[in-house]
Amino acid sequence: MKLFKAITAYITYRRTLGDLFCTNGRILQAFARAIGRQKDVSIIQSDEVLRFLNGTGPLTANWHAKFQALRHFFLYAIGRGYIGSSPLPTVIPKRPPAFVPYIYTHPEVRALLNASLAYQKNRSRIDPAMVRTILLLLYATGVRVREAVSLTMADVNLPEKLLLIRQTKFRKTRWVPFGRHVAKILAAYARKRRRNGHPQNPEAPFFISRDGRPINQAALEGAFQRIREKAGVRRNDGARYQPRLHDLRQHADFRIMPNLAKRLFRPLHLALLSALS
């Protein structure tokens, strides 16, 4: 059987069992592209699989994620008689140290928020004020980046100061409260959306680009890296990754939000409200 057809059948099989199978599905689809979608599963060689597992960079936890996805797929292929044995390597490298998120200091957060309005050299479809609004939202509420960009107009309840987060990482829906400073910023951003003529229907994305299209998570993360460089925020602990947008959510702690508002939001939210007006 052709590799792409076998992978498609396997993904369908897993989803019929109730598994969303998003991450592993993407890994297997990437494997099909790397090996050749029309290649017969029975002639895949071990060295081809190893090249896919190793990639081009240093060893990361992603090696083991890809290995596990392929292991289950090849067991499925053996059970269906597509192959006689698995071409996976028998020597498994030791897992690398666990990833350590970056913990921003308050001065670093201020520097990021200040840089978020001035990082662009040329006008783009991403509005800096919208980016800064998302940064503050992540920092204040602890929602994930994907959850923030997936918010619709109906999900942002300004009167009750609640966000409805649908189908989260663990396939659950939850309410996330936010404070009055965040409420003012979100309300100002909502007014700007309305003035710019963007859709107001409940299903419309809350965060939107200048041209009215939904915000792409990869584009937002790319913008954040430019903001981080402009703000001069870097990690010097030898870790492979520089500080990420996702790391902002590590700071959210509802027990300290009143103090956080005094130290951070009060001096900054007025500037953002001015930018949104």
C-alpha cells in the first residue's frame, strides 16, 4: 500500500476511536512528505526513517514524539499486513533535559509592552496595538496563544469580565476571569474593531488583522520575536530557545492580580488605551 493512503487510513481509524489525533496526525503527514507520499510502505528503509527522526538540528524531545507516532503507525501497518517488520531504529537516544520556560522579570515585561508598539519598521497587516493587547491578555490571564487567537466576539464577555475558552488542549471548555484593567483594554480594542468596520457577528474572530482576516498564530509568534529583540530580552542560561510568547502565561497568578495591576497595568494600560483610541 502507498504510504499516504496507509497513513490516511490510520488517522481515520484513530479518530473513529474518539482520538482527535492532531499532533500525531501532523507528524505522520510530515513523514509522508519527507519519504514520498506514493512510496510503498513495504519498501521504506531504516535509514530513511532515521533521517526523518533526526531532522537537521540538535536532539530535542520532538525526536521521541516522532518516534512514538511512527511506532504506533508501523504496528498498525504490521497488523494489517502492509509490512512484515518495523523499520524503526532499535537504538533510542536518551531524552534531552526537560524544557524550562523563561520567567520574565517585571522590567522585561514593561520593555516588551513598550516595544510592541514600535517594533515594526514597515506597516504590516498585524496591528501593533492588537499585538500589545494580546500580550497583556496572556500575561494577565494565563490563556494559551492558540486560545487567545481563537477567541470569537461571543467568547469575550466584557460585562461579566469573562473569557470563554472552547475546546482547550485537553478538549475541555472553561471560563477565565479577568480584571478591570484588562476589561478596559479589551473594551477599547472592541471599539476600534467596530470603528474599522470589522464583523461584529458572534462567530467573528475577536483579534483580527488590519485587512479583516483572522490572526495566524505563527505570524503572531514571529512578531513577538521581533518585539523581544527590540526590547533586548534574551536568555543567557545556555538554553537552546530564546524566550517565547507562550512563556508569558507562566506568570499568571490570580492571587497576585491586585498587586500586579498596581505594579504593571496601571502605568501601561493608559498608553495602550491611547493607542486604541
